[in-house]
Amino acid sequence: QSVVTQPPSASGTPGQRVTISCSGSNSNVGSNFVYWYQQVPGAAPKLLIYRNDRRPSGVSDRFSGSKSGTSASLVISGLRAEDEADYYCATWDDGLRGVFGTGTKVTVL
Amino acid sequence: HVQLQESSPGLVKPSQTLSLTCNVSGASINNGVYYWTWIRQPAGKGLEWIGRIYTTGSTNFNPSLKSRVTISLDASQNQFSLTLTSVTAADTAIYYCARLTEWLHVDSWGRGTLVTVSS
């Protein structure tokens, strides 16, 4: 039972914009960096966003992240079929532990 | 290019101890830059952070597992290990070893290994 929550699902048609939220508290999201991972079935997760809003090299600029207070968001712009995957936010908790969000399954309709 | 590879005990009996090793190649585990971590994922469920270890041997663990978990580092073999005692079916999961550049920034993952707890 994660202390950082995400909507279980999100969907959109190709070309649409999809937003995934990540809600925590002052001890985790509110005071630490947020990271976003994409996981396709059968594979290890892949880092999409680090330090709230930075993209690693090689990650499409269709993915963007932001944070405000105890919530963070991942936006997928120009949704593509290949974006269908599970998405997890992740952060640190001041109790000295890592925490993953509950995960969001994105479906491309 | 760093690569991580988990060993594979496969099947562990309930109440016994799960032991996994992560072999690291392409980078020294002892370079004082990175943390090394274990993350698991039960089938069809989300990711769970287990713990991490630094070059110095300093560790942090998920409080929900802390009483049963040990993570150690063997610089001579360039590997790190996970031990989880008194396992139950709830510990059945894919276990990933990974490298952390900071906090929960994983820049390299192992492929993951399925551990099943069953008699």
C-alpha cells in the first residue's frame, strides 16, 4: 500500500494529450524530487523524467513532468500507440526510504 | 556501458531464506558515486522499493521489510546481494537489481528474475 497515489488508468486517442497525477505528502513528494518511469509488459522500467521535470537524453520531448506542492504530473503529448504502458512516479520519503506510486496504466484507444 | 544481472534461485520454500546476487559489469561497484538497489514487482502489481547500499556499506531499507532484509556488497566480485528471511507467498515477485545515481533515479536495471515462494 503505497503512500503515493496515482489514478489506476488513463486513456486517449492517438495525438491526444494525457496527464497522469502523482499525489503524496509533505514528507515525500512535497520535499523531494519526483521521477517518472515507463514500463511495458515483460520489461524493466525505463526512466522518463528525473528531478521533477528533466528528461534524460534519448527520451522524447512528448513526455514532460512538473511538480507543485505535494503533487506531481506527467504529461504525454501527441499520444502514440507505443506509449501504451504502465507509468510510475517515484520519490524519496524523509523517513529514508524510496517510494513508488501505485502506477497508472495508459491505454491508447 | 554498465550491465546488471541477477542470479536466479527460482523457487524458495515458505519460511526459508531468499538469496539473490547482482553481478555488475562495465562499472566498478566501488567507485563511490552510486547507490545499488533492489526493487521487486509481484505479478500484475506495482513496483516496491526494497532497499539500497552505498559503497561504504551504508544501507537503507523499506520499513515494511526491514526486519527481514539484508543487502551486502562484495567489491572483490563486483556484485551486491539481497537476503530476505522467513519468506511467504507474498514475497513471490520479479526482483530487479539496479543502479541509483541519486534518490530514486535508476539509470541502469537488471533484466529481473522471478522468485516464486512455494512448497
